[in-house]
Amino acid sequence: MNAPAEAVPDVETTAERANERLRFLTSQEQTALSVAFDLPTQFGYDSGDQVVAQEVGRAGVAIDTASDVCDLFAGIPLDQVSVNFPINATAPIILAAYLVAAERSGVPRRALTGTLQSDVLAEFLGRGACLFPPGPSLRLITDVVEFGSRELPRFSLISITGCPGLGVSCDAGTELALAMASAIAYCDAFLARGLSFEAFAPRLSFRFAAARGLAEEAAKLRAARRIWHRVATERLGATSPAAARLRFFSGSPGTAAAAHHPPHTGAGPAGSCCVEPLADEIETRASALLAELDALGGAVAAIEAGIPQRWIAGHGAGADAAPPERASETDQLAGQRQAARTEAATAARDSRAFIGALLRLADDTRAGRNVMPALIAAARAGTTVGEMTDVFRDAFGTF
């Protein structure tokens, strides 16, 4: 699996500024784009909320409404580029806004390609950007995959990681066990909805860290391929090579700890005589930990009990993370401008359509229906990210 394109942006403020970068990349024949979102968007807050005022537009784009997504991709041929969205808890909302943006630009859903990260279980293990309890969180991602299996045939709707977030570290065996346990939990939920493993499995992807020695990382990836093939064929019912194949991207998770390792030049003892025994060792440890998680009832039950969180904490998660940046005056002014923009947008919307869409979303959420059609209708009516997230907060509670 090819590495995703450079995330846009590392530091940004508005959809318009990010759009300048996206247009530049596409003018240079870049066909794969990756868009990072600011923390308020990831946590389901609108830019005008005072709780997040100093974080608006920092280290990512501020998205409050579908109009912001339209501005973000203005002039970008969405049927000719692949877009990666590294977002988890609010992934269903962002996807809905993106589909409205595509609709307004005249691009049919079936022509869209890209990846929605959607790995919400990872947030319980890493950064903590988990908004709702594990069960409801898994339900929302299952809604996304169920909807996408019908409407988005070219989109990869989940990318699973064992190295969840900035500053999180664990040994190779633990990383694989957590990734595979999460994958099993997702697949079990999808299968329970009546989805075919053969249909959705070829679009599953994994993300692994690459912050250790070359031989260990090579061994880990070899072990990952073995474990996933066994899980897919023996446990989940894969019958075709495509459904049992491990699609993955491996790169640095961004930890400061990665900087302590010398650069890999490709030289050194990375041959099979070194890698194979290490792969066997990692596979054995990962398989044992995966069995422990199974005995606890799977990834969701284990997370609710705090077991894998303690495993990660035991490896010094976050010990080398960089201190948070201080908000600059420019950041604060940008946040104020974004908040004013959103206030104007909400004042101009059709209140009848907005209220109807919000009530539909609340009703579908509580009734257990797939929320994606209601989210799209809400985004189309100008409902904000914060307002849609609040519907879920009211229905599910917070974690």
C-alpha cells in the first residue's frame, strides 16, 4: 500500500488557506491528498465554542459546516483525486460533509476515492479523542461501513492501527495484538450487520509504526501478515486471496522517541537469518496477547476494563511527546474569524429544514437506524459539526 500524501496542513487556519495548498499539489500532478483537522473538529466542537477557542485552526483545518468542506476542496476535481481523512470519532460527520461538498460540485458518490481513518478504538488507547463509550463508537463506524458498502465502492472506510497517536509507544508484539483485536472487533460488527467479509475485507487497511530498528520492523510486518492471514481465513471466513491480504502503510507515528534512532540506510543485518527468528518471536507474543484480549471478551470489553490502556502505559506512552504549543495572537484572531463565519452561516440557513434534519438525526440515532443518511441531510441543511456531535452526546453519553 502506498504511503499517503503529505497531510495538509501541519499548521493551518482556514479552509481557504488549506485549499491554496491543495490546489498547488494538484497543479503539480499530485493525485493523493491528505487533510488534517484541528482539535475542535476532531472533538466535535464548533469554532465559536469558548472551550476550544485557542485551538481553532491550529495543527489542522477548522471545519464547522459542509460549506467549509466546499471551500476546502474548491477547484479540486474530486473524481480525479484520492483524499485521506485522518479522523476518528467525528469521522461519520466529516464524511457526511464531504459527500455534500461532492454533491454541490456535481461529483457522484460512486466516483469518489480515498480513505477515512475511522479507527475510533485507537483513540481509547492513545490520544483520548474518544467522544462516546466504546459500544456506541463502534456502532457509528459500522454505520459508516454499511453505508459505504452500498454508496462508496471506491472508498476505503477504515484504517486500523496498533500505534494509536502521537507519543504512544509499545513493543512490536503489543502493537500487533492491539491492531488485530481492533480489526476483529470491527469485522465482527460489520458481519453482524449482514455485510459480506469478502466484500469489505479487500478495502480494509492497517497502519503500523516504523520507529524501531530496521530488522525488528521488518520482522514485525512479516508477523503481521501471518497473523492477519490466519485471522481472516480461520476466524472471519475469507475464501479469496484479496480478502486475506494485509494492506498496510508503515511510517513513523511522529514520536520524539523515533528521533533517537539513527536513520535507516538499508545496510546492516536485515537478512532472513535475522528477520525470521525475530518474526517468529513477535508473532508468538502478539498471538498470546490477542488470546488474552479474546478471553476478556474482545477489544471493546478489554478497553472498557482499561486493560490495553495499562499495557501501553507500561511502555511509557507519551513520555517523549513534545510539549503543547502556545497559541499565538494570529491563531486567536483566525479562530475569531472562523467563529464569525460559522455564526453567519447558521444565521442564514433555513430554520425549518435545519430543525427537521436535526430531529431526524436524533430519532435515527435513538432508534438504532443507520445515521449516515440523516447526517448527510443535516450537513446539507447547514447543521454544524458541534450540533451533530451534541445529538450523539445526548444519546450515548460521553466517555
